[in-house]
Amino acid sequence: MPVEHPLSAQMFGDDFHFGVAISAAQNEGAILEDGRSHSVWDVFSRKKTATRKGAGPYPACDFYHRYKEDLLLVKALGFNSFRFSISWSRILPDGSGKANPAGIAYYNDVINECLRLGLTPFVTIYHWDLPQVLQQEGGWVSPLINRWFRHFARICAKAFGDRVKNWLILNEPAAFTTLGYLVGKHAPGKRSLDAYLKSVQHAVLAQSEGAAMIRAQVPGARIGTTFSCSEVIPFSSREEDLAAASRVDLLMNRIFIEPLLGMGFPEDDRGLMEKMNRRNLTWKHAEKMQFGMDFIGLQNYFPVVIKHNPFIPLVQASPVKASDRKVPHTSLGWEINPGAFKNIIRRFSQYDGIKELMITENGAAFKDSLNRGRVQDDARIAYYRDHLTALLQLKQEGMNITGYFAWTLMDNFEWAEGYEARFGLVHVDHATQVRTIKDSGYWWRAFLEYQGKGQHAVRI
Ligand code: BGC
């Protein structure tokens, strides 16, 4: 397929990590095989109307059985790195206690295959799939969650740390606490302010304690964690919209990174934290919440435009839809705005104490169609081209950005959106598991072709 490339991977420097990111629950399937127990998503997705068309994380992409073929695709597209997560309930079917040898063996195989292909593995310890047995004990609300998480992190470090040097502790804590415990759209489907606030406290501790565990167990580890982030744009310059935008900004962008950087929880937000504090929350353990990460992973998809809305509890704010604003958007209604991508990365880069940034997820869902073996996804190509161009400009300004991971390798289980939202560079027919590289996948291959270090993409 003809692909033009004024932009190339080489412009980012020889040591830049270009990868794709996936997660266990969204790709593996095989939910009860080889000793794995149910995760919260297996159970939550069975509830009526929890997910689109009642879809669940089975069969997903059957990555559990097809990882060799899928890693070969990653290599063939020219990537040099691969980010994936470890399923807690595959490693520890009881949530805690003894590790499942079959679970360890599976991830050993995936890691070894990455290394054999010359792909640097980036391992995310927790990407939202808590074992259901731990949910029954309260999940992220339980005061025991931090002990359980340290144990899980320790097992992963001991099992894989001899070969895995790049670690990510949590995937987007703001997303799994807000959507899972406050809004109820994600597993475990809770809607409670108290549960949400407790889950936030515990997740903040998990990121620093998990990192300390990896530091103690894995010599030479490079440790990071990921944050979702979005530029928050006030709908108008009216004081109430400005204040609403600042509250949303706190909850979306600041509440996890600031304690990690030793700044404590943000307090300068026009009353929001006071309100949260009045709910009997003691934001203690300030020193325990801090950790000197080697890098910070940012995940950005869209900006939000925020308006004051007195009817929404806590934040008293709501987003104005991209379609109502008549701006370009993806099939999920997410605004496409590479300038906003640049702005939010620039903003994070201004925090003291961040040594290095990586974009650990960025990508777009569109209504793809497979016609005679081809998916012409020009909009996705434009999305990647424009976001990579923006990233290159930031790098040229001198920002220490060392990696970019496209979300995602292949169309997978997109949480509450089921299989409807397609984010992949590779199309998957989930009934037959047939993979078809989309035009965007070929675009990436051309972009990555001459990648420095003498690496050339394998011909497909
Ligand atoms: C998550 C992914 C998800 C993607 C697109 C990120 O928030 O880490 O698991 O598929 O966004 O929604």
C-alpha cells in the first residue's frame, strides 16, 4: 500500500521507544484456563447493560493462545517495544497467597518471546483487572488492598525481574477509581463518594509502594507509572466555568501525580478538597505517597471543555460534547486535537521532579470496515501523524520524552464499549480471530522502517 513519509521514527533519535500497548483483560481471553480465577471485569460485564451488547473479556483477542503470532505482528510492523499487563488473577487466583505456576509460566513465555524478537518488554503491574475474590473483600476500598498489592508486585518482580527492566506500576488510577467507584461505569460498578475517596487514597499509596517493591527486588529496574491526562478548557471566561474547570482539572490531572511527587494532595482548588476532607477523610501518609520514579507515563486521548453544572455532585461541572461544539472527533465522541495533546504534556513537564516522560498510550477509535481484506482507516493515520508531529515538536523544544506507545495493537475488548470501539492497528474479527493489518498498521511500518540501531522492520 502506498504510504508517504515526511515524518520518520529516526527524527526521534536512536534510543526512542516506539511500541504498542495492550492489557491483559482486553486481549487475553482464556478467562478460566490454567488456574486463572475471575477478575472484576468477568463478573461486572455479566450485569445487564454494563457493557455494549453485553460483551465481556471473553474471547477478547485470544492473545493467551496467540501471543506468538501477535508478537510477530508487533515486530513486523517495526516496533521495538511492547507494553502489556499482568493478570493478577492468573498469577494469584486467590488474590493473595501462593502464586499459580501456570500463570507465571505464561508470562515467562510472553517475555521470552519479546526478547527473542528484540522487543523491549514494558510490564504494567495493574491494568484494572482486580481478582473478584479481592473485590468480595472490598477491592480498592479495603484497607488491606495495599498489602495485597505489595504482595502481587513482589511476586511479579521476583518472577520476571531478571528479564524485565521497564516497569509501570498502575494504569490510569484516575480512570479506575472514578469510573469504577464513583460513576459506576466500569468494574466493580460502585457509585459512592466514600468508596471513591478511599479507592483514591489506596491507589495513591499503591503507586509509591509498588514502585518501592520493584526497586527493592529488581536491580537496574526503570520504574514508572501511568496517568491519564487531558487538557481542561473552560467553556467560557465566566468565573463559574473557570472554577468548574479547575475542579475537573484537579480530579483528572492532579490528584495522583502531586502526592507521588511529594506535593501532597492538591489543596488550592477553590474548595473541592475541603469538601472531600469533610467526608471524614484523613489524607495521611504524605511521605509514603512519594516516590522518585525514573519516568512518568502519560496517556492522552482528548481534551475536555468544561461548563459549570450545579446538578452534578461533587464537581458541579460537566463536559460539553465535541459533537455539540462541532469539532473533529472519533467514533467515541472524543475530540481530536493534537494542540491540546501538546499543551497537556507541556504542563506535566513543568512539574519539578519528573525526570523523563513517555507517552504510554495514545490512539483513536473509528468505525472501521473490512472490505476485501483491507481496512482503509485514513482518519486514524491522520490522528497518529498529527500527534507524532506534535510530540516531535515538544522533543525538539528540549523536553525529555523517551517513548511513545500506540493504543493499541489490535481491536480488543474496550471495557464498557465492548467490541464496538475499534482502536487497533490490526483489525480483529472476534468470531474467527482473523487478524488483518489496517492501513494505519502499514503506515506505522513505513514510519518506523529506518529506526536507527540498524533495525529494519521485517517485510510483511
Ligand atoms: C486505557 C485503555 C483503554 C483506552 C481507550 C485508556 O484509558 O488504559 O485500557 O482501552 O484508554 O479507552
